[in-house]
Amino acid sequence: MICIIFDAFKRNFGVLLLAFVLSTSHSAFAQTAADLVADIDAASPGDTIIVPAGDYGAVSLRWNDFSPAVTLQFEDGAAIQNLRLRDVTGLVFENLMISAGIANDPVREIAVLVQRGGDITFRNSSFAWAEDDDPSNDGTILIFDGVDGVKVENSHFSDMRDGVIVKNSANVEIWGSHFTDLLKDGIILSGSNNIVIRENACTDFQRIEGLNAHPDCIQLQAGSNAVANTNVLIADNSILMLDGERAQGIFIKSRFASAPHQQITVENNLIRQAHHLGIYAENVDDLIIRGNDILPAFNSVDTPRILVRDPSSNVLIEENTAPLIRAPAHATVQNNTILD
Ligand SMILES: [Ca+2]
Ligand SMILES: [Ca+2]
């Protein structure tokens, strides 16, 4: 009997050894939300945690601090409904699927909320509320509030009220991501600095009858605490109407005279839309609008344009193509192509 057990032990030794090697190479295999939280709590800086397929429901993390970051590698079919990070530093979410379902209170519900902390990356991930062609049951997808180091890379956002909201944060990169089937805004920034919004696309805005949603692909505002944004690059994004409703393109405004946006560059974006606010800027110091193509969508009755309003200072508008450009007399407007 002992020999049999020993033989079995010998047969399984390779498996045990493999498991031991894997565990000492700092990989873990979560099965439930509780496992996942426990694995993260037990991780060391630089670890990778494999998250197998399954529905993890609501996941809430706090007080984790990793440098270098810990990577959560989600396998296909691993879904989280609702994610909360509070005071978490150093996490990479790779191939995450957020499937938030129907929002009972779409104005207030948020699928992913990241508060404080920093060095948080979402990469190759997908995010959606209820994918049913009904925008009235979709909440906001992702909010960063007070986070130093935000990356959203090569990800897909659909069926949402608002997409990504970044407030009171720093060192933000939103890159290569697609926002589609959205009711309001793709990306909203307030009170933040050192931001790059590059190579994203907004397509197929939706509409609710009777709701004046002021949809924009990218909106900069000063927020309720009257802090605008500083050092922002918005480049190489595409904002296309396609089969959706017309929408505004890039909308930059601070309604607080004492809090202008500063050092804003809007460069090489393509906007093909049917709303006159193609690129709009008001209350900005140091503004460059360069090399953008603003084109009317097919059968457009409300031709998109570039519009800059005072208060604003040190404004340069050059090398754009647009049906119309309007700017204060003090702006430098040169080498643009005005479409007939
Ligand atoms: Ca929906
Ligand atoms: Ca808006």
C-alpha cells in the first residue's frame, strides 16, 4: 500500500514540482473574486497573476502598493461586473472584460471606479454596459479620481453613458481605444495635468428622445471644484459619425474665468461629423490647433467647424482643413484650408 502511494507520489512528483515552480515564479490562479483579492494581497512586486475564465462579479481592492506593478492576466472568458480600486498603486489589467449589464440608475452607476493611488493600466481590455441597442440602461464605464499614473491602452468601450472620466489626476495616457454606442461623452477630463489622448476613435453616438446630452468625443472642463486641465495633447484621434447620431468632436471649456485650461494642443485629429462644434475652445491659455481635418458627414446640415472664443490667450491655429474657422482677432490663424 505504501509502495502504491509512493509510486503515485513519484508519478505526481513532476506535477507537484511544476506547481511548486509556478508558485515560486509568483504566478497564482484565481477562481473567485475572493481568490483574486487574496492573490493580489499576497503578490510581490512584478508578479503576474493568471485569472482563468469565469464570472468574478464585483471585485474591490484597497491598500495594495506594488513597484514594479503586478499584472493581472485575464484569460478569455474572465469577466468582472463591477470593479473598485481605492488607494491601489501598481496594477496592470491585461485582457480584462468588464461586462456591467443593465444599470438600474444609469446617471449614477459606474462600472469601474479608481480612487487615489496610481500606476494603474488597463490594456487590451473591453468594457460595456448592456449591449442591447438601448442607451437608456447604460451607466458610466470608468472613472479615475485622484490617480497619479493612468494608462488606458488598445481597449474597447461600448454601450455607455460616459466612457472614461479623469478628474484630479496626473500623468494620464489614453491611447488606441475605441468608444462606440455612447450616449454622452467618450473621454472627460477635469482638474488634471500631463495628459496624452492619442489614436482613439469615437463612433456611433446614440440618442434618447427628449434628453439633451451634449455628446462629445473628448471634453475638457473645470469640474465642480473649478480646476481646469494643464498640459494636454489630443492627437491623431478619429471622431466619425458613421451610422450614429451627430455629435460634437473636441469640446474644451472652463466656465470659471479664474481657472483657464493651459497648454492645450489639438493636433492631426480627423472629425467627420454633422454638428457645428467640431473643435471648440473657450477659456484656454496657450492653445495650439494644428493639422486637423474637420469634414462634414454626408448630407450634413450643421457643418462642423473650428471655433475659439475668449477668454483665451496665445492661440495658434494652423494647417487645418475645415469648412469654417472662427477665432478672436488676437489669435494667429495661418496656412489653413477652408472647404467650400
Ligand atoms: Ca444598453
Ligand atoms: Ca459633453
